[in-house]
Amino acid sequence: MQFSTIAQAFAWGCREIDKIDARLLLQHVLNIDHAVLLTYPDRLLTSQQASEYSQLVVQRINGRPVAYLIGKREFYDLTLKVTEAVLIPRPETEILVEWALRLIPVDQPCKVLDLGTGSGAIAITIAKHRPQARVVAVDLSADAIAVCQQNVENLQINNLYLISGNWFDELSQARFDLIVSNPPYVAENDPHLQQGDLRFEPQLALSSGNNGLACISHIIGLAPNHLVQSGWLLLEHGYDQAGECKRLFANAGFSNICSYPDLAGIMRVSGGQMNTSM
């Protein structure tokens, strides 16, 4: 490839990979925003910048996710650090965050638990938008905890507390007003695990036994022991799991059970409230 200016590099990148991916990689290499890229198309690249950009484009051609290549991902209204130790935050998960924010009072204390926090996308966004809330984030992976801690520091969050552990194991008798989670929900033999970005993401955070329902079933079954009366549990799940999730919620004694769709109209998040008569 032969290019020496922003415009030439971008044109080459667009021929090789998706246009948005090419733009994000070039902005990352040059440490500029979209406006600068558009405003100064004739700006010269150094040989090092040209080499770095071409290497990143080749890695993207080979399938490596852009978020891992540039080390960050936009989520809700925040920019989060991501590494291959955590799932890449996705727009579908913002539906879970929006539902949670509707349930949490703006000006009152509230205890929130995020299970399997990963990068901290859900927990940090909630903590940022509900400063009166006390948010506890749990993850089994020490590497994920480190990424989340970095995001907490970068975004100056002071109402989030990290715990290393497996689901509820380290929480003793603690109870919360709201529990949220984006647990592993892809079936272990699902062919999608060998396609696209999923090939590079941590399998521990993606797939689960029992046709993808093992972790969901575990969380729903134990959540009543960690919710206050009338507390809520919200879960993200697979495209075809809403019905089974609702059944599990009902069996665990939840009420006001419902699901919300993603932008494609697929039921993606389900939740329920602890039965106030229990």
C-alpha cells in the first residue's frame, strides 16, 4: 500500500475494511477526532503512523475486533477501556441500563448489584447517572476486575465497589434494591461462537451450559436471597430465551415479570420484582 496523507490512508482503509472501522483505526493511530480527520485530509502521516495503521487494518481483516485494537468502546454516554479479558459492550445492553435507571430514584439512596461486571459498562453507567446509589460490581475474572477498576478511576466514579467472586458467593447475606446482570447466555455449541467478534471474546463470559441458560437459572434462583422486599432483578439474555426466562422468574416467586426488545424488535432483557406478599 502507498499512502502519505490522511485522505490517502483513509481511502485505502475503506477499500480493505468497513468504512467506520477504517475511520476509527485511523483516528486512533493519529490521536484525532472525526472532525479533524475531515478537516485536514492533506495532513501528512509519519512512516511510523502509516505502518501502524496498515498493521491494524490487516488485523481487522483477520477478524480482530476494532474495540480490542484501539482499546476502548463507546457505551451509553461513556468511553470505556476494553481488553480481550472482557466482553465488548454492545448497544443491546444499553436497554438494560435504561430500564435500571428508570427504577432507581435520582435523589435517594439505593443499593445496586451488577453480577459479571466485565468492563463495568453496566455498573459504571448506573453509578455515574445515579450518584446517590451504592453500586457493587462482581466478577470472577481478576483480569476483568482490573479493567473495571481502570474504568472506575478514569471516569472518577466514587460510588462503585468491586468484589472478586463467583456470582453471589462473596456477598454473604447482603440484600439489594436492584440486581442487574449480562451473564453468559450463548449455548456452548452455538456456531456463532466461531464467527465474527465472538471468536476473540472471552468464552467464559459468553457461553453457558443447559443450552445457554445455566447462569441465568442460577442467578434467578438465588436472587431472592439477596433482594429486599419489592426489589427488582433485570437480566440480558439470548434472542430466543425470553419465554424461558419468564418461566424461571415465575418459579422463583417474582411478579411484574416483563421483557423489553432491542432495536431489532427482539426481546433482549427480562426482569421481575420480588413478590411483595412473600
